[in-house]
Amino acid sequence: MTRIRLVNVTKVFGTTVAVDHVNLEIESGEFFTIIGPSGCGKSTTLRIIAGFEVPEEGQVFFNDKDVTFVKPYERGTAMVFQNYALWPHMTVYENIAYGLRLRGLPEEEIKKRVKEVLELVDLVGHENRYPIQLSGGQQQRVALARALVVEPSVLLLDEPLSNLDAKLRLEMREELKNLQRRLGITTVYVTHDQIEALSMSDRIAVMNRGRILQVGKPDELYFRPRNLFVADFLGRSNILDGTVVGPAGEGQLLVHVPSIGADLVMHAYENLRGKVKVIIRPESIVRARPEHNINLIDARVINTMFLGDKLEVRLRVGEASLIAYFPNNERLGVDETIRIHIPPDRVVALEASG
Amino acid sequence: MAGSIASDSLERSYDIRHVLGTGIIAATLYYLLYYVEPVERGSLGPEEALAWLVAILLPLALIARGADVSKVRFSFGWSFAAIISYVYVPLILLLGVPGLPRAVAIAITPLMVAAFAYSLKEFITQYRAMKSKQIRMPLHRRIRSTLYKLDLLLASFLVGGLTILTVFLLIPVLLILWNAFTPPIGQPFYANFKRIFTSYEYVRLIELTPEKPWLFINEGGTRLLLIKGKNYGILLNSMINSVIVTSVATILGIIVAFVLSRYEFPGKRILRVLALIPLFVTPFVNSYAIKLIFGPTGPISRITEILFGFRTQIDGLAGVTLAQIMAFYPIVYLNAYAAFTSIDPSLEEQAENLGARGFKLFRTVTLPLALPGIAAGSIIVFIFSLEDLGAPIVFSERNLMSYAIYQNFINYTGTILPEAAALGFVMLALALVGFLAIKSYVGLRSYAMLSKGGRWKPRSRKLGPLGLAAVYLLLLPLVIFTMMPQLTVTMMALNIVPANTFKIQLGEATLRYFLALFKDPHLFMYVRNTLSYALTAVVLAVTLSIIIAYAVTRTRIRFVTGFLDALSTIPLAIPGLVVALGYYYFFSSVFRGTSLDPTSGPTVFQAWIVLILAYTIRKLPFVVRSVYAGVQQVHENLEEAAMNLGATRRQTVFGIVLPLIVAYVVSGAIVGFIYISTEVSTSITLGAIRPDQAPMTFYMMDVFLGGQLEGIQYVAAMGLLLILFQLIAIIIIIYGLKQSYAFIGA
């Protein structure tokens, strides 16, 4: 299996820097996701790995081989495009068999392998259809089958689920993840959908304006963002201004938050001083119980919204307005005053300028 | 951008109207001076310089004081006027035209100044922005990146396309320039041009022998009104003629297109088909039919005879203008029709919703949105009119640029005067300037395609009784009238209409003339030549088109890609006679003494090779356009998917791209075949050197030049054959390939 390494990769289109000195290490067999808003350079990064673009600066390594200037057809990657890029003049069978034919396999072998992969993506019986006769989900699976059938060492997925409807997307998400785990192919997945990224990935890289802002496991990124962009991009956050009072134990700080009129203990990556931004996830706010002894605040309920799986509550704490998610069986009245608790390891202080 | 400038000078905000106002002041000043002391040619002297100074400095002063002139770039009307001024003002100065035309030039000079100032400002801003953001990459890395994208196949496409177009297009045209600057002994290098721009033969601003554009003559006892038009000299005639033809064709085309695209009435479908009939190209006979229709025996003459007691004949320059209008207006019609139907109806609905109705809606929303498309059609008409040889030869009108150049070829002195080269170059410059001006105008205003993607049902509504009356009493006769030449040609080929008078003799109908094209060995030779040349040239043009279209869409090398793209479209703006001249110079100098040398004599010279090459290059844009549209349809991802799976560029091009663009290639080939089989300019010039290797169009010309009556029936039969080709082509393209894009257009 293949380990991918990007060293200092920069790609420029005219006067825009699409990819700005990106360094990445993707482990062999890993499901790695690059997430970011549209135009952040994530697709370009993927295309550089596939060999469709050459970086103006930096190198791309597969294992320890420099492949920066290796042609796309010599890289052994297989890509699934956002628009699937199925050849409209070929049937499903011909589409899938194309890569195998290029490899000069005997027709018997091709037949066998196409059949296997069609079983894998649950499309047996559709061999002689043309892409235009298939639904979006089926086309997506043909595209996947076409990529998988050549047994690539690297699978590249460029927002493959974005053209599917919500229900199908949910199904495909699970299928794709299972498939990848079973085959153990190094997979790079590009998306702007945080749920996809968080649910499927072993690790995630968050990108913005051509730069990698943070790389980490999904929960790490979610609860411990390293900068404001990551905090804001992944999930919802309450972002408050604060001032550091002093250290409060291992990797923790005591921060004064003037808008809520309280000092909170929280996680911090670095030893920060002065002004900071305080990030609180809505679900990190819980109702206080007797065993809680720090980070306790009184809050007034402004309104509540029943969202089915949870209760969204807008709280007024001092001058600040906070969003909190409570369990869906919680009963709260408007204007009721409640005591809330924020676990110190679920609040993050970030440098104010970040 | 515009807003900020306007708000800066809110107190006294000048805009483009004030700038134009300065021009009107200056022009009035000039005209008053001219009225007091008229000059025949050139300038008034210091008094006039003052007017020019006002027209240049005053607008600059206004701009310096913050006048908002962004309209010269963003308003559809002002920007069009600005582009016209760029062409008109230098021309008037060059030709030394005095009087009212010069006053107009002075009046629109501020517009030109404003446009220039604004573009300069824009360029500087952009340049600075680019410089400040430029990312410097080491040269070897840049080269390596470029080479990475260029595999062997793509590189050879690029180099091959560039080489072929440079050798067979660029060099011949440059050779014309070289010869144009070869003056008669003892004269300055620009002598040829000086003669064209100043001599009485070319520019006739004063009349030595006053002549009337029309006159009555007595002929066989009855009075005949002969309308011939006025001779202003070869250069001015050509320009005036082309401007009139273009303007009238544009207005007619817009009206017909608008009615047919926006209104519902019984018989609309038939009218739409009939309106396409004038598009059928039948060189020479078409003009001859018009000459007959407007001749002493034609329907117009009969009407005037009954009503006013005299017969009418339209001949000479007036005939050329008329024939060209009738032949070329459908080009505008087609483009305008496409433009009107591609406007998103919601844009017009929004305007109506806000209260715009009727002509106001048309003037403020519909026309501006459709104008780029219409302009693209108009410029084609301008170029076609400028280079047309058919009408001048049939109407024996020698005082036109095209005829003047052509005459050099038939002198049979073996050499072509450098003056003809200069004339060819002037013609090329006129066509090219017009083409580029319109192209830049269209490029600026491509918002007609604002909302892409979704197909909509074009707006159309039912006509009221008044509208219906207008359609049936005005539009229907107009359409029927413009298709009469093709109808007449067909009838003449079947001998229903005799060769020299306009009358119908159904009893005389015969297929004899048509069948003779295949039975008579001499006539069949021409048919065979046309067919074999056209087929060969089409194969070459298609191959070249695929190479060029693919290289242009799939490479992004600075200067190189754009240059190849420009080279492949530019033949559209190169008059056929210029190609003929260029090829004459090219093959008689580079291939001197070989069998490709036109001066090597009528037994040695192999005209067919030169003709096929000329056809291929001349008609390339029509084929390229279709293939290019096809390649653009193939999403780059489809190719990347193949290469990602291990396909090389060659395997991708032949396995993925070509199968997907087959329909476009075929329709490009068909359109190419039509244009090549009806080609005139090179066929009757280079082809004339080897009559036994000449195509049909040469024979057609020969008959009209020689004036044999019997031949006219055969020529009409050839016209009918060409009409049949075109009919089949249209049916294949529209019904077989389901591609309904406009046949002609830029």
C-alpha cells in the first residue's frame, strides 16, 4: 500500500495561489479527508496527487518515490470525479473494463473482475446499460467500480457524494467507508460537507485559502480546534472574547470572560496571554449537577426549539447569548433561570488573532 | 468602480454626454468655417486645427476633472459608438474627406479620446494589480511544468497546427504586404498606398464630369429609368457599398428575426423555412437572376410601366448593392434569430413587470441583449460584401476594389501589379479592423448568455389584426421577394425561365441542361473538379480542425495557445481575393520554377494542388468552429478519468474524445463542403490559369464574362446542383445530427 507525502506544495493559477506551501503525510491504508469551503484549494491538492496539475513548487512522494513529474497514467491512482466522468458512449461494462483493457488483461480475466466489482457495488445486471440510463446513485457506484476494479494503490475521491440526494448520500457514506476499510486502500477524500468528513475519516485536514490549518482525528478537530476558522467551519460554536488570568493546571488556562461575567477554566494548545477567543460547542453546555464544582454559570432561557434528536436552547448569560443543545427530553420554560456547566476539556481558548 | 467616481464629483458630475458635447461644439466650429470657405480636399489649415484641438483636449480636461466615462466600456450604445469612432475618424483623415463627414469625425473624436483614455486607465490598473500579485517561479520549474502538460501528441498538434497556418496563411499574407510596399521605380516606399488613398481613380471627392445616380434614356421607343448609382472612386465605392449593404441587411435581418422569433401567426413555420432560402449560395447566377428581376423585363419594370409609363432597370453599383443585400440579409437574420431566442425570458418579463412596454422594451432590454449576436452576423455581411466578386462581374461594375484586384489576374501579363497588392492589403485591413472591432465589442458584451444552462421556452405571443396585416402585407412579400433569385435560378436551370428575359414558359420545361452537367464531358469536368477538390479539402480541413481545436482547448501556454486560436479564426476576416493574391505571391516566389508556380505556364502549373490548399485554409474557420464546439462539450474530466486509469494521450484522444465529437466533426465537414464547393475568389483567379483544372465556379464566371446566352442555362443548372447540395446538407445537419446552430456567423 502507498503512503503519500506532500512537501511544500504550491500551485498558482494566474495571480491566485490555489495551494500555498502545503505539507501533508497520508498514511498507508488511511481514510484521509481534506475539507474546506469551495475555492480553498482542496480539489487542486487532490488533482496534484493524481498528476493532473504540476505544483509550481514542492514535491509529491508516493512511499519514498518522488512522483511530482510522473504522468497521471503512470501513477497508479484511481480517481472518482465529482461529476463521475462516465464515458457516455460506453456501457457500464465497457466503462469499468476500460482500465483493465489498457492493462492488457485477457478478456476472461476482465469479465471476472468486472463481475466481482459489480457485485461489490451492487450493480449486477446493469452491465449493458449506458450511463444516461442510470440514476445518480448508480452512476456514482459505476464510477467507484471503475476506479476500484484496477486495484489502485491510491483512491482519490473528489466530492463523490455531493450530487446525490440526502437519503442516498447517507447510505453511500456508510457503504463507501465499509468498502474502503475492507480493501484497505489509501484513500484521499475531498469534501466541503463536515458530516461526511467527521463520520468517515481516520484523519481530516482543514483547508482555507490554499493553506492547511489543522490536521487531526475527527473528535480532536471538533472539540479542540486550533484556530477560529476550524472552530467555525466544523459545527456550530459559541465564540466569546476573553482575557487570560493565568494557568490552571496541565494544558489549561483560567480565562476571564467579561460578557458572561465569569472566569472559566479551559483547554489551550499554547501558553496564551492577554486577549483570547473562547470556543464553546453547543453540546458542551450541560445542566449543572452536584458533582460539578467549576465552570458553573447561571443562565436565563430565551427560547427553545425542538429539533427532534435534540433541544436547541438560546441562553442569556450576562450580556452574552449562547446556543446550547440539550437532550430532547429536557423540559424548559422560557425565562426560566438554570445553572449550567461547561466541562473544562470541552472549552478551548484560541489566540484572538487566529 | 463607476459609482465611486461619480460620488467623488457629486457636486459637478460630468459624464459621457458632456464629453460628446465638446465634440459637437468643435464640429460646429469646423463646419461653420468650412461653410465660409469650402475646401475640396484635405484640411482648412490652422482654423481646423483649432477644432481638432478642442475635440481632443476638452474631453481630456473633463476626464481629468473626474468625468465618468465608464459608459464607453459598459453601455451597449456608447461602446458601439466608441468602436465605430476608432474606425471612422482615422479613415476620414486618411482619405482627406472634407465637409459634413469630416464634421462628424470631429464630433465623435471626443468619444474616441474618452474610450482610449478609459482603456489606458483600465490597462494600467490591471497591469499594476498583476504586477503586485505576480508570483515568481524559477524558470526551469516553469518550463518543466509546461512540458509536463505537453506530451508528444499534444505538442505535435500544437506545433503542427502552428506550422501549417504560418506557412499557408501568415506568410502568403505577409508576402502581399511585402509586394504592396514595392513602389514603382524612383518613388517612396508608400507610393502604392498613396495612390490608392489620393488618386482620382480610387477616391473621387470632386467630380470632373458630373453624373447622376439615375437617368432616363430612350430605348426602343419607350422611356427607361436606369438606376446605376454614383461613382465615388474604387475605394470609396467599395466602402460605401459595404456600409449600405451591411446596414440595410442588418435592419432587415433584425425585423424578420424579431417577428419570426416573438410572434405567433398562421403560416409562421413556412415563413421561417422560406426565409432561409436566400441563404443558398449560387455564385454568379444568383446575381444574374437579380439583374433579370430588376431588369427591363422584370416584375418591377412592369409595375412602373403600368403605373408611370416608363420601364426601370437597376444596374451598376446600385445593382451590386441590391444583389448583395438580398443575398446576405439572411446571415443577419439567422444570427439575430439565435440571439433573440437565447435571451432569458425572465429578463424581459422583469422589465415588463416594471412597466416597460412595446418599443421601449425592445430598445432598452431586448435589443441590447441581442446586439452582440446581431453584430457578429453583420460583420460577416460586411466582409462578404467587401470581397464579393459575383455581383460586380455580373453587373459589369469595375469600380469596386474586388473587381480592381481581380482584373490584375485576368490581364494575363504574368505579373500582378504591386498596386493590386496594396489594394488587397487595404481590403484586408478594412475587413480585419471591422472584424476585430466587432469581436472586441461582442467580447465585452457577452452577457446575453447571462443565465446559462436551463432551457426555456422563448417568449412569443399572438399577433392582433393590425400585426397580422403587417406580416402578410409587408413581411411575407419581403421574404418571398428575397427568395426569388434562388427560385429564378431553379426555373432557369429547368428552362422555365429563358436566359435573357424574365418570363415564365412552363411548356418549355426540360431537364436537358441539368443532365448535360453529367453527360457533356466538358461540363462534367467542372463538376468532377469541384467535387473532388471539395472532398479532398474537407478531409484536410477536418483533420486540421481536430488538431487545432484540441490543442487550443487543452493547452494553456501563454501567447502560443491564443495565437493558434486567432490564426484559425482569422481566415473568416480575410477576403478571398487576398488569399488568392497571397497564394499567387507565395507559390510564385517560394515554389518558383516548380509545377506549383502559377507563372510557370498553363501546361506546367498544377492548379488543383494550390486550389485545394487555398480552400482548406480559407474555409477552415467554419469547420474549426463546429469541431471546437464539440471538443468543448467533452468535459476535461472525461479525459482525465481515462488517463487516470492508465490511458496515454493518444489513447484518450482516439478512444474517448473522437467518438464523442463525431457528430460535430461530420456537421463541420458538411458545412465546410458547402462553403468550399461554392468558393469563388481563388477558383476564378488561380483556377483561370489552368481552365482544364478549374472548378464549376470558374465556368460560371467565364460564361458571364464571355456573355454567351446558351451557357447561362448550364450555369443555372450548376446553381441548381449547388442548391441541391446545400439542401441535403441542411437536412442532414438539422434532422440527422440534430444540430440546429446557425450556419453562418462569427
